[in-house]
Amino acid sequence: MIDILNILLTDSFWAASLRIATPLIFGVLGALICERSGTLNLGIEGIFVVGAMCGWMATWLGAGLWGGILVAFLCGAFFGLIHALLTVPLGLSQHVSGLGITLFATSISYFTYRTALPDVSSPPRIEPFQPLDIPILSDLPFIGLVLFQQTALTWLALIMVLLVWYVLNRTNLGLAIKAVGDNPNSVDAQGLSVYAIRMWAIVIGSALMALGGAFLTMSAFDAFFFGMVNGRGWVCIALVIFASWRPGKALIGALLFGAFDALQVRLQTEMGALVPGQVFLMAPYVLSIVALVIAARSADYPRALLTPWYKGQR
Amino acid sequence: MIRIEPREKISNSSTIFIPIIAAIVSLLFAAIPIISAGANPLIAYVEMAKGVFGSVFAVSEMLTRATPLIFTGLAAAIAFRAKLWNIGAEGQLYLGAIAAVTVGSGFFDLPAIFLLPLIIVLGACAGAVGMVAPTYLKVRFGADEVVTTLLLNFIIIIFLQMLLEGPLQDPMGLGWPQSAPILDQGMFPPLIDRMRVHSGLILAVILAVIAHFMIKHSVWGFKLRAVGENSSAAKHAGININRSLFGVALLSGGLAGLAGVSEVAGLKGYLTADLSPGFGYAGIVVAMLAGLSPIGVIIASVFIASVFVGADSMSRAMGISSFLADLVVSVSLLCVLVGGFIARFKIVRAGTGTRFYD
């Protein structure tokens, strides 16, 4: 117990928690926007892979770090558009389409990577995003390391939380997005296009997911590996339900998950002799299931989630 | 203006032709990545065909690859019919394999006539166990089974790695994370001498035929369809939905477990953490291509296995990444999904169709 307390009091632990939470923040926000508008996006796992591969490769080819981020964003949007076309105007099964997008996005990323780099055993590295160094702030005790020595992408994620919260709760656009997810007929009656709002929500949400992937190759690591996303997308789908589709709670959920993951890594090094390391590796996935179960019963699902809507049919 | 209207009924021919067209389109699509990799697609297709049908050995390899896909395809098809989204076949496959090596590698030194059936039954049970928690959490707490089964895949694979470095590790294995081999009398007998295709394929086909008759001609099959198509009506008809769901879940998990049994006791002989190159996920594609029909699962498995084996052999001959196979498989899933739309709906120009909805 003392060990855990000691860990919880260090600034490096909290800095790691926020770092681990960053891709999840992007992912949960993306999934949240899709689901708020009425569409489940199980393409998330594959879109993470696409973001990770494309962002990294664009940077490696000389587009610069922010150029890479833009490429990842656009690639995520592209796969989101496919999912949007299949699930919104065509109204096809959101489960199957999402899984199809995940398989498609993952395999096309792997194929492209292998084709571009046929015979490399250790992948080429890029110069990733560096921790910010803000005069005075970065040198503050505790807060300095936790908040002000993160990379720009972590800050972008935090800004996105505010932005998504603001759009959803304080603008007419947000009202429309929530309405198409709850009662599309009411939106249609006001003369707005249900199709357009839902499709844009999926496209933008998917683009955000891809940024989560890009964080992995451009900030957390400096190269692309097969299997590096490793279920992070699915964790986000669980966290959205835990967050009951609210951006603020999504941030808290991602941070809790990040803290838990950072804790298990540290406990693993301290208690590795007593317990097999795999017990700790399993823990984050178990935690996601527990979070899902706790939240599921009282979950206030967007009412039109999973329900296709066709114009002119009531 | 054009508008989309549902058809009165889906024609029988379209349920057969749509998957075929989807398969052809996905193979044609493969030309794009082949050209972008700098190769001639025609030569690549010929290489693929040679790799699948060029010799008895090639066909044997393809059928060997199709065997686990039939099991996971059936697992997905049965679950999806009841709208139970079991995406956890990958994990359940490993549970089946764990059970197979646990009892099969010397724990019971029984003659083949007892040992192989024991391995099969326990492997299926282990796979079924993998569905107990997700189904209970769904029924009791409303926890989405898509997420729980997906996350369980990761948990089970880490659990397997733990076993392979601990209690299941082969003491003669020089420290590699692999299990002890299954006893000879616990292995599926080969179907052809000196070929890898084994009698697990026969088991898979028999189970597909049984599943076909159960779905078409039994009360259980009727309940399955009722629960999937309209669960509130099924409830009114006096069907115990939760019990039906549990039954479907256990069957689905058990079939996925058998995929692991057949891979480990039919092909590899021992268990490693990379036993399955995604058979669980490919099973979903198989089930969708099959239109959730068990007989269709056999045909779709042969197609998907051909893509994998063909792409492998083409990859060796031409140096194109074998991830091409995964690409073709995923495109075929998206194509069959769109094909299903075309079968169910027709596009009419406004004014020419019925104006019922306006």
C-alpha cells in the first residue's frame, strides 16, 4: 500500500498518466461525436492504425510533424466517409460496416507500410514531437512536469475536449448533432438534413480518432509497428459508455484509464518477482470491461443510436 | 429526385449471386494495390490460382486453411442470426486450444478412441466458457457484448502468454513460450498421406450440415430466428429470450473453441501465442459472405482460404506483401454489405414509384 501511495505522489506518474491518456482522449471524443449523432463507429481500431501509419509515413517522407498530423486527420476523415456512406444514406448494419472499416483500414495500412519498406527489420525513425519547454511554467514544481512538459499533441487533445464540449453544449450545431442522435425526425421537420449532419459527425469524429493513432507514432514512439494500436480503439468504445457521451466525463475516463495503466507499469517493476507480468498487462482491459459494466445499466444511450433513418419514411 | 424504397421480398437468386459478385469485385479490386506495388496484376492472379489449385498439395493447403474458418464462420453465423454480436471468436479459439493441449499433451494417456473425442469436447466447452461472462454481463447489466468480447480477446491472449511462460510451457522446449506437443493418439488423423489436410475438416463440414438442419427444421432454429428478427415478438410468443441467448452464446463460443482444437490437434501439434493469424475475425467475414447460412459458410471459407493461400504463394513468387489477402478479405466484406443493400432496396425516380410516403 505504501508503495502505491509513493507512486501516486510522484509527478512522473501523473505526467505518464496524461501521456497515456492522450490517444484515448482523441479516440473517445471521436467515438462520442459519432455516437451522439446516432452512429456506432467500430472502425475506430482500424482508423487508429491508419492515423498511426499515415501520420508517421508523411512525416518520414518529409511533410513535417504538423504536415503528418494533417495527413493523419484527412486519412481518418476518408475512412470515416466510407463508414458514413454505408451507414447513413444506405442505412447498413453499423456493426458490420464498422468491423469492415477496421479490417480494411488495418490491412491497407499494413500493406502500404510493407510495400514502401519491404525489407526492414527495424523501422525507420522520425524526430517525434518534443516535450514543450515553456519558460517558468515548465519549471514549476509538480505541475511543470505533469502539464507543461507534455508534447503539443497532448495540449491539442485537451483543447479538443473544450472545443467538443463547447460545440455540443453551447452552439446550434451541437444541438443539431444531439438531435439527430435522439430524434432525427424532429431535425428533418426543421428542414435540416439528417444525412448531412450524421455524415459530417462521422467524418469529423473519425478524423479525431486518427489523431489518437498519430500520437502513438509521432509522440509516444517514433516509429510504426504492426499491432501497436493493440485494442486502444475498443477501449475507447467502452470509455464512451462510461463517460455517458459527455466530453468532460470522457476526459476523466481517459485520465483514469491512463493513471491505471501508468500504475500497472510501475507496480510491474516493483512486484514483478511476485506476480507474473501478464497479470498487469491484462489489467487495463479488465478495467475497461468493469467500467463498461458499471456504467451500462444507467447508460443514457442516444435514443436513435444504431437506428438508420431514411428520408420520407416515418 | 431519386428515392430508395424497400423491395417487397428479396429474390432467392440475389442471396446467391451477391456474395459471388462481392467476391469477384474484391479480387478485381486487388489489382489496384498490386499495380501500386509495381507488379502485373494478371501474372499475380495466375500465381494466386496456381498457389491454390496448381497441385494436390496446393488444394490440401487451401482446405487446411479453410478448416478453422468453417468453425469460426459457423460461430459468427449462429450468433449473428440471434443478433448476438460475438466478436470474440479469436479469444474463444485460443481457449479451445488451451484446453486441447492441457488434456492432450500427456495429462491423460488414453487410446485415440477416447483421447481425441475428449479433446474435442473439452475444447468446445472451453470456447463456450469464453461466452459465459459476456452473455451474463449483457443479460444482467446490459453491457454491450461487442465491446466485452473484443476486449476479452486481448485478455485471453495475454492469459495464454502467461500460461506458455508458466504451467503450460514445454519442459523440453528450450525455454520457448510454447506448450508440450499433443500425444500422437490425440491428433486428428490426416486425410491424405503426407499432406497437412486433416479430419478436422470432416468434423467442420458435419457440424455445418447439422447447423443447417437445426436452423431450418428444428424448434430451436425457429426460436433462434425469432429472437434475432424480432425479440419483443418472440417474448410475446413465450420464448425465454435470455435462455435462448445463452444457448446461442454457448454454441457460438463452442464452435470457435473447436477452431482452436482443430488447429492445435490437427495441424500444429503444440500451442504458441501466434496460433491464429486472425481466424476469429476472418470468421465474421465468412459468415457475412455466407449470408449467415451454415452451408454457405463452407463455400465462403473455401473462398477466403483460397485468398489467403493464393496470396501467400503469390507473395513468395513476386515479393508482394501477403497483407494483400487481408485487404481482399476486408473489401469482400464491405462489398457484400453493399450488395445486401442492393438486394433489399430499389432506387426509384420520384414520381414514377408509389407516392405512399409523401
